[in-house]
Amino acid sequence: MAIKGIIFDMDGTLIDSRLDFDQMRVDLGLPVEAPILETIESYTGDRRLECERILRRHEQRGVQLATVFPGIPELVRHADALGLKMAIVTRNLHEFAVEMLKLLPVNFSPVIGREQGPIKPDPWALLHICQQWGIQPGEAIMAGDYRFDLEAGKNAGCPTLWFSQQRTPGKSDWHQLADYTISENSVGTDVLDQILRDHVN
């Protein structure tokens, strides 16, 4: 199946918002290593509202500090030149994602934030995008830096591309979910070209 589009995670993959997740958990009063969004979703009433306010404050700061990872402008320009569709599925709020994506030289459509539907690793957003694009899940790459991205890709039936971002392959129980990897030593455009060659009709 030929690849016709790429669904990107944003924060940690394309954009570095420099969010301090450990400090975030401290401010939220969450246990170390607790999944932040899933834990907040389990709360109700004032506790949940307060957590959402704290999380929003951290994310606003992330917008101000955001930078683009090296090699990303070249990669997305290359994908755009090849005529590939590009979308974003992020666990960030949509409004902040739109602001940070202004740092990049291409347009992404659609951009789906966490408030718009079930969050990754649920495949909902990926399937929604493929339906909107009029393609099969196998024709879209799911690209991200963390387990939720790769799990979402596998759950949707998409080939998966892992941006290692200084993590060491094989040091977790989820790296094996990646069909392809862009590491610090990789040239992203070359990896993309290889994926396209591997998925010709």
C-alpha cells in the first residue's frame, strides 16, 4: 500500500516545548511516573478543575518556550514537496498546538487536540483523519516520540515511525512497536524516502 500521508505527534516529535513533566506532576500532586492526562481524567469536581488549570498554565509556558527540533523543517518540507498529506494528533490542547505549529514552514490539516476526542493510544483520531483524507490506515504513517504514538498507530493499523529524540532503542517495552526509526544520527528525509520505497503499490 502506497503511503499518502503522515500523522504526526507534535510535542517531543516536531516541537520541543520544554515541558517539565516531573515538575508538572509535583504541581498537580500526582505520583511519580503517573500518566498525567489519564490520572486527571479520573478526577471529578474541584480537584479536576484545579488540575486542568495547572496543566493549562504549564502548557501556556510551553508555547512561549517552544522551539523546533533540528532537521524537522527539512523533513516536513520534503514531505510537502512529495505531495504527502500531513496532520497532527496531540495530547496537548488544540489552541496551543496551533500556536506552536506556526514555527513550522508547512500546513497541517487537520490538527486534533486532546479535547476533541479520545486521546492516544486510542486510535480514534488516526482513523478519523484517514476517513477525512479518504485513505486506508495502512496508507498513513503514524510518527511520534513516545509509546502512546506507536500504540495508537498499531491500534489503527498504520505503519509507525519513531523519533528517538536521544532515547536508546531497546531500553523499553514499547520500542519494538516502531516499524521505522529516526535517530539523532539519521537523516529524516532519507528515512522517509525509504518508507515510501517500502510501501509502493
